[in-house]
Amino acid sequence: MATDQALAPRQEAHSLPSHERQVSHAPLWLCVYFPNLPLEVFTSSVEHVGPMVVLQQQKNRCVVRAVSPAAEAEGVCVGMPINAAYALCHQLDARLHNPKTEVARLKRLAAWAGQFTPMVSLEPPQALLLEVKASMKLFGGLEALCRLIGEGLSELGHEFVIAVSPTPIASWFMARNAHEFVVTDKEALRSVLGELTLTGLGLDARVVAGLHKSGLRTLRDVWRLPREGLARRFGCGFLNIFDRALGLTPDPRKAFVPPERFASALELPAEISDTELLLIAIHRLQLELAGFLRARDAGVDSLTITLHHARRPASSLQVGMRHNSCDADHLLLLIRERFEHLRLPASVIRVTLTADEIHAFTPAHRQLFDNKESVDQDWDQVLEQLQARLGEQAVRGVQPVMDHRPERAWSYVDPGEAKPVGKLPHRPLWLLPQPQALALRRGRPWRQGKLRLQQGPERIEGGWWDDADICRDYYVAIDRNGSRLWIFRDLVQAKRWYLHGWFS
């Protein structure tokens, strides 16, 4: 779908508002209608899926409610009985209509759409309504806002129709009829809506049948008849719908409240054992998460990816961060680093992305005249990428500990979490895990040649309180290659010599 067409004026009434109209305080409702939502809840891509239909129980038979392009090419169409559909396509993948799943997907899309406006309302079963009057200036105008919404929904793998008008029902009427109009003047609604056919408005089927028997096909035909007669025959509620569409009566809408945690799943079109293909599916879930976080002005410090297998228990993968983040590209980069070393226990049929802890996000402050191209990558992000690639145990910081014994005078901490301390004694950069015994030649320490003692001794003694007492004389020694070694003579164990580390 091309959102640019949504802003192309068909006639003067459909053009973008003039300056006088832009200063109006009247609301502006943007409707996003998802014509293939019944199919999209079962697959990650309707365009690339095989022959698939969604079935709906209608009286005593099952009929086709939605059809994929591949099935449509075989002659299958909406409203066709299932037996006739199988007769046309033997490889048909038939799924039963699941209203709960559709509503759940619609709520996830509403949480994502909250990044564009705080007023998002559900219009089940296949549409969202966004009040965008106050958001237009923030996103650079109505055309730019529609383009951003369209690009985001395309990345999420949804087909959609966008329509804009001053009333929510009018926008829904136009979008449901695939009329991608932008009507900003309430006075133009009657002429625009008059072109719509009655069958595409989602009205009660019996009412539509009665209207057709009277020779009425469009809304313009209905508006030509006396209201009293229509009210007696079809009820006042029938006319109230059109009054709300034209803005003649109020139409308050309930705002959608997003959940406190993020959890989204994606069904895969087939069993997948390639991690690169899995990353494509996870990327869509991550885009949902990014929109969810922007809507709440929040960030996350950990994600859980659950991989569901056909014949084995689900497996999970944790992705942690040092600080809260809502950067979509950075989150995807961390996930990709983890997936490069992942071995799948079995092929995957479904992927779930969960973020249980949502935290307030505070963006980093930069100088006014920073050159964006010359600013180095954030050090925390570099550490997170290294930890994701090498493992958290491979990237750690070191914190001095108040202990004179060298092997106990430090401890691991998270990178950057070391606390400042006072002046430290001169110690080697590389300390061996265990001291290495040195040979003796004529009573002098020897390692590939004679060692020349340059500095020392420094006596270190202590540890009686934890049964690990030592008594050593430490020296800085030079070997025949000019390397500076840290060696000691153990005054307890027969005065033997040991190598304990190297200086840089």
C-alpha cells in the first residue's frame, strides 16, 4: 500500500486544509483498517504464504472469511463454502477464525501506535482510530505523519488502508471501503461519504438487505429519503450512526491503555532452523517493542526471546543491557550478536519477545555544538556489544579490595562500576592465576637465563585470620629479553622463588 496516495486530493473537498482550517480546534481522526488481519494473525507475511483461508461458521456450514493471494489465484474467494474451496485448491491451508487472537493483535498494534498520539482507540475487529490533530506539527504535518505510520506498519508486515476525517466513524467508513481520502473540512463529509456503498459500511446485514430492496445502494441514496420514514423502518440507531459520522452528534471514544509489560509473539510460515531467518521475525517483534517504548517514553534493560519448537520444549535466550535503552537499532544489534553463537535444539515454529521490566528512560545529554558524525559510539553500547558477543563473564571490570595479599587484593565487577580508591602500590598489569615456581642457579632465580633483581624487596605478610597466611619478599626482576617480572621468595616454603606476574 502506498500512503502517498492517501494524501493525493481527488477533488477540492479532499485536499489538505487551508491555513484557516489548520488553526481550527476540531479533532482529526486517522483510521487504520487492516483488511487481512484475520490472515495476518496466523502468518508473518500474507504475500509470501501459500494457499491459505480463514473459515467462519455461518449457520450450519463453514465459509471463507479471508483468503490469501495464493488461494485467490486458485479461484477461492470470500463467502465460498469450504467444500467448494477445497475442490478448487487441494493444498489449501484452512484456519478457523479466532476473534480473540485478532483483538490481541489489534491491542499490540494500538500499543505500537501510541508513539504517534496519546489518543488511540480500538475499533474491533480490524481497525484503529488515532486522534492526530495535536500530533501533526510534531511529525511535520499530516502527510509526513501518514507516511511514518504507513512505513512502520509495512515493516511490521501488515496490509492496511489509511483514511483521515474530522469524525472517527467517517474515517472508519472510508478506510473500510478502501477509500484513502483525507477530509479535513467537516462540511465536505456529506459529499465524500455519499459515494460509499452500503455493503462496505459494516452495517447489520438485515438492514442492508432491506435498503437494497428499496433500491438504495449508496449513502447518498439514503440521505435523499425522509428521516422519519427511515427511522420508522430501520430504527433511530440506524440514523444515529450517520449523524455521528457527519459530526452532527457527539461520538466520544475510549482511549486504549497499554499494558504494563511487553509480550508479543509471531507465528512463522514454516519450521525454521536458520538463525538469519529467525532474526527477520525477531526484527518485527523488536519494532513493535520500539514503538511500545516510545509511546511510554520508557526503556528496557533486559529482553527474553522464547523459541517455540514443534516437538520439543521451548528454549529461551536472555539479552541484558547495562542501562535502559529504547534504541531499536542497538537492541537488534545485541540480539544479532547473541544469535551468532546460538545453536538451535530444533526448528522453530513461533517466536515470542518479552520485556517484563519497563523503566523510565532518560536520554543522554550532549553539548550544543556536538558534531554527530564525530561523536564516538557510546562506551556503554560498546561494552554491551562485547558482552553479547563474548559473554558477560568475558567482559568485566576489576575493583581493588582492601587486602595486602596480591591474589586477594582485587575482585570482578561490572565494567565501569569500580569505585575510586586512593593511591595504590606499584603492581604488575598481568597477574598469574597461580604463581609459577622458578629454577635456581647458584642460589639465584633463573628463567630462560639469569634474572637481575632491579627493585625490592617488598615484604607482604598476613592472612592469619582466614587460614591463608603468607610471608613473601617481592622483587622487580629483569630477564635476558628485557621484560620486567614480578617475583617473590616464599619465606615459609623453604625460601623458594616464584614468578607472580609481568609489568607492561
